[in-house]
Amino acid sequence: MASSSNQRLFLNATDKLGELINSKANELFVSLNSFDTNSLGIADTYGDYFIHHHLGKRLFFSIQNSAHILYESIQRCNKPVNEINAIDYGAGLGTLFMLGGMLGCKQFDYNDHLPDWQPTAAAVCKVAGINITNYVMGDINAVTDFATANNFQYDIVVSRNVIEHIYSLPEFYSVLYRHNPKAIVYSTTTANFHNPAMRLYHIYIHKKVEKKYYRQQRVEEIKKIQPLIPVDQLTKLTEFTRGKGQQDFNDTVENYVAGKAIQTDATLRSNTCDCINGVWSEHLLNKKEYATIIMDAGFKMEFSAGYWDTHYSSAAMNVLAKILNSLILMLGKKNGIMLSPFVNVVACN
């Protein structure tokens, strides 16, 4: 553990929970700063990803954000830490599940949709001495099915920069509400519609990957379903199916060919995805749209502004970030989202 003389402030909270999380965040920071990836025995692809995305210049901010997510969600749970069942949904190789596994929860589980991440995550935790109770692969149905099969409920489901990539958010929240209507579902996302700069950035990314990958994929898949479709109809249908995946994609193709009305979804905006499995979908939703989805599922919603990283290597960037954070505080929860780089989306009861 880092000594009190060199404790970094990841979390400005002085209660017992805050002290616990800040202490463990310091331990994790020290551990990852001296982490030897050669000790993992994993493929270079995953080792390189871990180094560049989670051991680099943004390590402090990553752990800081993870600390805030865990503190806020555990506080809302109103249970002692050692009685809480929690899971990091879509964990990948981030710091959220690592820090969560250090807090002494009754159980803290790891999840990711892609099973390829699990061996690397397990290897990192083994070397770092982090206790992850279970590794659950698959979507939200796989998560709740696992819990049901093992006779428990998740009290907390946390995620960092994941909910924008979940193909069907109505299904996600509805499944969790049926599993445990008292659950705390705490998510952050940089797909902040209310900050014009973040909105334009995400639209740019959407258009880039649409042009590079997904438009041509849809053309090829439509041709497989309808080999004789005329070129002009193929062009229209390719656009109509943007952002559609899984059965939604197939249904849209079949309905179009059958002359049925195509249901448009205004919330898709510039969103796109893999039309076969829905992967990469990146929603850019506003507060009202999130509220509709979450409240229709049965939860209440809390929606608030995030904050800028103040630990860049550039002193000028840090000064600017501190100014922006001060302005976010002045604007408050309602209007601070116009300047924040990410938002907190909390489903609770």
C-alpha cells in the first residue's frame, strides 16, 4: 500500500468507503505503474493493447474515474461492501474491474461480450493479486442467467464507456430490472450528445467507420438475402439498414422487399454497426432518450455531468481542464453536461 505521505487523491471523500476506495486506488496505481507485461504470458496483441490503453498517460484518470463509479454506486446500494454482489459489464482490460476486485465485495465479477479478453484479464489479476470471483462471458442475458443459475442477484452493475456500444439498450435495462429491480446500474459514456464538441467527434467517428467497414458489409449481406435486387433499391436499402443488426437487419430487408413500411428510428442519428451481430453500435442519445428507455424498463434515472482529466503531461491542458471543471460545477447538474467530456447515466430505484 502507498504510504500516507505519498497518497494520491483519486477520490475526494472522507468517509470510510471513500478512504477504502482511495487507498485501493493508490495500490492499483502503484501496481500498474510497475507492471511487467512480460510476466503475463499472453499474445502480443492483447499485451500491446493493455500497455497502450491502460498503462499509458491516462492511467491516473482511468483509476480516478473507476473510483468515482464504484464510490457512487456502492453508496447508492445502502449495503456494507462485504455484502455486495457486483459486476463490471463490458470490462475489457480497463481499471474498473481491477479496482472493484480489490474492495472486498461479497463477489465482484468480470464480464465481456468477447471471450478473447478473459484470459488476459485473468492473467493481469493473477499477477496483480486482484480477486475476481467469476468471469462471465456474453451479453446481459448471459450475465443474469449466470446469477440465476447460482442463486444470487447482482446489486450493482457498473460500466465505463460501454452503454453506447450495447446494441439494444431497452433490452439491456429491461433484463436487469427483471433480474433485480433494486439494482444500481451505473454507467459512464463519452458519447455526450449535449456537448457539441463530443457530439461532432462521435458523428465523425460514426461516418468514418461506416464508410470504411459497415456500409459495404450491408451491401454484401443484402445481396446474399436478395441476389436479384436492383441497384437503386440496393442503395436505398443499404441506407435504411444503417445501424440495424441481428434480426432487425434481416427484418428490415424482408419488409422492404415485401413493400412494407420501414420503421425509422430518429435516435439512430449517425450510428452504425456490424449488421450481423450488432457489435460496435455507438448510440449518441440525449438525456430525454435515455430517460425514456430507462423508465420504460421500470427504473428511475439520474443523469449528471462528468469532468475533465487534470493529469495530462501538458501543463496548459491541465489548466484548461481545471477551468472547464470549474465551469461545469458552476453550471450544475442540469447544464454542466454541455461542457463535460462524459456523462454519468444511473438507473436505480
